[in-house]
Amino acid sequence: MIYSCKNCGYSSFVSRARCPRCGSTEIYAIAENEGRALLCWKLTATPEGFEDSYYLCLININGKANAFCRSNESLEGDVVEENNGICYRKTKEAANN
Amino acid sequence: MVAIVAGHITKFGKRKENLLQLVAEATIPIITKFADEIDFVVVSNTYSGEFNSMSGLNNLIATYLGMDYVPSIRVDNTSGSGGSAILVGKSLIDSGIARRVLVIGAEKMSEKSTKQVTSIIASLLPKEERNAGLTLPSLAGLLAKEYMRKYSAPRESFALVAVKNHHNAMLNPYAHIQKEVTVEEVLKAPIIAEPLTLYEFSPISDGACSILLTSNEESFSFTERPVFIKGIGTASDSSSISSREDIISLRSVREAGAIALKNAKVEKVNFAELHDMATVLEIVEAEELGLLKKGEGWKAYFEGVTGINGEMPINTSGGLNSKGHPIGASGVAQAYEAFLQLRNEAGNRQVKDARVGLSLSMAGFGNSATVIVYGAEP
Ligand SMILES: [Zn+2]
């Protein structure tokens, strides 16, 4: 899920009442959640209510917005789907050839 | 213009005293001398509700200190509260609303578990990022990983920050951590946020620190050696890390530093207290402030440049890394370290010929930054 400005198209992983680029208040949630995991790194000191360790991934959703999600393995380079803060692998990174 | 005329600090660490008792320990030595002169109290604290089930903290503090009728306010800007509180205190004097402002920074954190503290501090993130499991320490891991990749910096660079700051803290009787560490010990310690380990993060500390501000003109009637606030700058960045264009730059730090140095008409400082919640931050902040060369700051740590006797001493107090990081107290304690250094009262961690110093108090992960430039002369 990302949030998009109806007026200028600015998109963001976090919800806002007003677009930081054009000032429009017409922001809509759009059901886009697929993108590539740019970076993953392991966290072993986690907050209350979370698993004791996990990988965090910085992902880019369709070239529109960066987002964060967590996973029990590194998904760096893979195509992933973000759902409620968790990333799921869609396609494994293509082997170098 | 405003000067610091007095200061005091508690030992930072896991303390048995409650929040108000810590405040009294840091403040009584100042108000014993100057209680009748103080006409405003600014309290720097963020989590008294979450950690200590207390609200209206500024008023509770004023009453506990027997200053029931002195006006007070609390400034909450998370880890950057201290810098913001000094900005507010200075502004109260500059505007003529107050003449002598007592700035008190305090936080009592150690009654909560590490997981609870991590969770409470992560509440400064937008809910979508928090829900993904992002934490403040986790962002330091991301920054370290990207910094190493972008600038081909060796992993040891960050460990050297911890080695230096642990060493400096040994020279500071008020510091939380009193233990030297080696690069090998830092690298072998348990990982907190890959690649950074336990010794590379500030501990969970209790503590308080207070300073008294007056106008430059009045300062000499309080002390023979006031320390002058030559310039102050504050700037903000998005609270949404995923919305930032460059995930490894600290825009607020860069902007606040430029404003403060310009206001102070200063190009070079003799020492700096930076916000090293994680080791990597010290390097990146020093680069953003122009204290070290962009992308090459890590090299300075192999050459001893940032040590007490180096060309650019950083975190002589031990920094947040080893002095400790009681959230609301940290930024005020940085000002207190500058006060000591510029009065030549820093003991065996004294920077030789220190005339101008700088502090960076930072909220969140650069969500906002306040840079203060201090001088032994106005
Ligand atoms: Zn817009």
C-alpha cells in the first residue's frame, strides 16, 4: 500500500493529510505493493511485540516510493511484495550471467 | 546574546534515584547560589509519561526544587530536546520575556526493559515504518552499511569511534561506561543492527544536567568566566525515513550547522560534541558539519585526528556512546561539556587552547538538529 497525490502524483509509504510537494489534500491509498529490495540488513535488538531478530529491507515500489518491510531472510535484490510491514519474495534475484 | 554562567551534572548510568531526585542532584548546586535570580525554567525531557508515568513535568520539577512560582515549560523534541531547550531558553532572553533561564535536561530510562525502551523510542517513527519493525538503532545499521559501500570505508572505522569514546569516558567521572574497549572487542561483541555491535550504541542511562543562561551583559555578575553562545542553528528533516531523497545524508545536521557557524562568524572550532547514538553517526555528522571531509571522515579515525589531542577532538566527554544518553539530558550535557572545556575545567580530558566549541543535539534520525557554537569570548 502506498499513498499518492491526485494532483501531482507524489507517492509515499506513509500517509499524510497534505502533499509535501504541491500542497494538495487529495491523497489516496493505492494498492501497489510490489518492488525490488534495494538493501536488507539484520536487526537483533527488536522492539516489544516483534520477533527477536529479523531482516529489514528497504524496497522501492514500482519506482514510485521507497518503503520498509521485514523478513526472516535477506531478500536483497529480489522482487518482493510488501504487506502490512512484512516482505514476501515474488522473484529471486536473477543469477549473474 | 546569551551566555552560560553555571552548570552541573549527575553521574549518568543506572541510578537508583527517581527522576525528580536526579533533577535535584544536577540543579541544587546552581540554585543554592542563584535561586532568587532565576525567572524561568525550561525542562528538556521527552518520555516522563512513558518511562515514569508523570506529566506536567516542568511544574513538578519547579515545585520539587522549591521554585513553585517560577514560570516553566517542558520542551520535548526526543533525543534533540536538549538543543531545542537551549534554543528556547536563549530565545526567552533575547526576546526580553526572561532574564535568567535555568535549562534542566533529565531522563530516567532504566526502569524499562531494553525491548520496551526500543519500542517507546521507535514511537517517533510514522506508524507505517514502525509497523515494519524499523527502530532507531536499525537505521544506524542501514547507514553504516551504505556508508561502507559508498565510500569503501572499512568496518573498523566505526569500531574506532567506540574505542575513542570509551577511552574519553574513562576520563569523565560522570560518564556511564567506565571501561576501555579494543577494536577486536568491539567487532566481536553481539550484533545489534548489522554490522554494528553492542559497544557501538549508546547505553540506556539515567541522568540529569542543568545550565544557567543569562544575557552576555549580565553574565559577568554571575561568573568571572562565562561561556558565550556565539551562534545557534536548527533545522528539520522528514520524520518519514522512506520519504527522504538521500537515505544516508543528514540534511538537518548540515543545515543547522551552516546556520550556527554563519551566525557565530566562525570557520573553525577547537572541539565538538556530536550525537553519537551509534558510532557511524559521529562520522557522518562530522562530515555534514564540515569538521571532516565528506566521504573521508572515516580516515581521520585511523589517524587519531578526533582524539583529545588530535586536530579535531570529538566527544571528549565520551559522547552519547559512553557518557550515556538519558534522552532529555544529552543535549544539555553537551553544552555543559563545552562550558567546562572553554573554562579550562575539563581535567585530564581538557582540549589544549580551546577557545571555540560546537555541539550537535539531534532528534530521531536527523528528524531535527540543533547546532550551537560556543566561545570563551563573545
Ligand atoms: Zn502533490
